[in-house]
Amino acid sequence: MPDIIDLRSDTLTRICKSDVETLDFAKIGDDCYGEDRYVRELEAYCAELFGKEAALFMPSGTMSNQVGLRCLAAPGDEVVTEVGYHINFFESSAVSVNSGLVLNPYHSADGILTAADARIAIQAKARWSKLYAAPKVVAIESSINSYGGIVYPVEEMRRMRALCDEMDLSLYLDGARVLNACTRLDMPPARYVRPADMLNFCFSKGVGAPFGSILAGPAEKIEAARVFRKWHGGCLHQSGLMAGVALDKMGHWQRVTQQDNDNAEWLGRRLGEAARLKYPVETNMVFIEATDAKGVAARLAARGVLALAWKPDLLRFTCSSLVTRRELERAADIIRASL
Ligand SMILES: *Cc1c(COP(=O)(O)O)cnc(C)c1O
């Protein structure tokens, strides 16, 4: 159905012929032999963009997180995080099965796991003997998906770094949409992510690539990540086909994330007149409260607008390059009429 306006997720962007036609196929080789020039270019580009020594192309954000945490901790170790962060909300089984790590998820006041929160979470468990799980990593997220795409504050990240230094922990940033956050802050990515030892970023979200993520960090950790990625079956052969498209999309990240953030801000204002916004709109998504989210989503779908019933009382609308401002205006009218 051509008239559908899909606001469920920014992962739903379509690949088009021109995305692939502009690729230089001669650059595509076997990445397991280190012979794919697109993959190497994309890794170098991201290491520079995020100001880290090295970066590794990953098939998914989940694998990036799994491998990243495994690089910073060993089986039996503990990772402090927030209950709503992707690493706990979606990946808790994966963390336990893949890496043998235990999560210590904290319920923060407003979605920001502060350094003070992390200290409380750490002090809540037995720390007087090496017989018990030892906290090794604090995992934060930005933008924060489960809390409406809000931005993890710069000053708090610095405070978290200080706590990590004090307690000899690593700081991991799940930055699946970190460029939307940087655009919101008008801050260079390398500066924003500097306090984090390692981070994940997803090409398949805001920038609109069909595939892939990047894990960035110290060279020695990225070498370890190469091994863990192989264990996960994530060393791919001609992955330059995907890396080449991602690299091309990265050339437009500022424009695209700005446009998506602006669109969400506009949508938030329109919907805020008719519904309660659950969170301030800071990046590319809008969450509204609804007593029967599933029911509203079904009514919307019947009228050609797709939204995600995130929780029984919460609807998520995501802006991406899949939806134009004109379509968004039409969607806003339909949403307001369906509440
Ligand atoms: C999407 C997402 C991931 C996982 O990425 P996949 O490519 O879907 O595995 C991780 N963290 C956050 C915050 C995300 O939004």
C-alpha cells in the first residue's frame, strides 16, 4: 500500500537502486581476509569521527553491544546499567548467554543513569569479597530509546567517567543513535563520546543505511573484539556491499539527523496539543501516553499510519528519512483524530 505512513521505527528506511549502483564493486573484497576496502574505509572514518583509536564493522547493534561488553569484562563480572536501556530492556538474555555477564540494572528517576545512581547500584551488593560478582563496566545509552530519545547529558557523562576512574570501571556507551544526540547538542561526536571507553553506533537507524553498526574503542580492545565477533559468527565476507552504502550515508549524517530531529520536534508540538507527551522531544522520536496503546495503534493502522505500541500505555512515533514533512502533517491530523 503506497499510502502508508510508517512511523514505527527508523530502522524501516528502504534501500534504493541508486544506493547500490554508485558503489565501486572493485573495492569489495573478503573482509575475513582484511581485503574489503569499503569496510576498512568505514572503520577508519568512524574511528576518526568518534575520536577512538580503532573501529570494527558489525552486522548489528546487538552484536556490537554484546562484543563490546565482552571486551570490557569477563564471564561472572557485573555490568551496571539502567532498567530501560537496550542492554537490559532487550538484551539481558543475550548478555547472560553470550558473555556470561550479570547485569545490575538501576531504576533511575527520569531515564538518566547518573553517577550517583551508579554508585548506589554498586553499593547495593556485596563488595567485601572476591567471591562475588565484581562490577567492571557502567553501560549508558544516548539517545535513550526507552525514554523518548532523550539525550544523555554531557556533564553527567563526565561525572560518570570520574566515578569509573575512581572505582576502576570501564564506561560503555550504547550510542545506536548518538549522532541524533550530537546534532541536538550541536557538538562534535568525538567530543561528546570522549568519556566513554567504547561505543556502539548503528548505521541502520538515523542515517538510513540498510545494515550494520560500528564498535569503536582502543586498538587493543578492538583487536579482542575481532576475535569475539568471529565467535559470534559475525566476520562476514563481502560485507563491503553493506559498508559501502553505510559509508555513503554517513556523508550526510548532519543533514539527515537534523531533519529527523526537526520533524520530531514539529510532530511533538502538534501531538502535544491533543495528547500527553511522555518525554520531552529531544531527538527523532515522540512518545505519547494512551490508555490503550495497542487499540490506538490498530485504529491508526486502519487509517494508514503505523506507530509502535511500546508499552500498554505508551505509543512511539519515530521520524526517519522514510517520511517527509508533508506526510508527517497528514499523519499528525490522522493521529489527532484517532486518540
Ligand atoms: C536498535 C538498538 C540497538 C540494537 O541494534 P540492532 O541492529 O537492532 O541489533 C542497540 N541499542 C539501542 C539503543 C538501539 O536502539
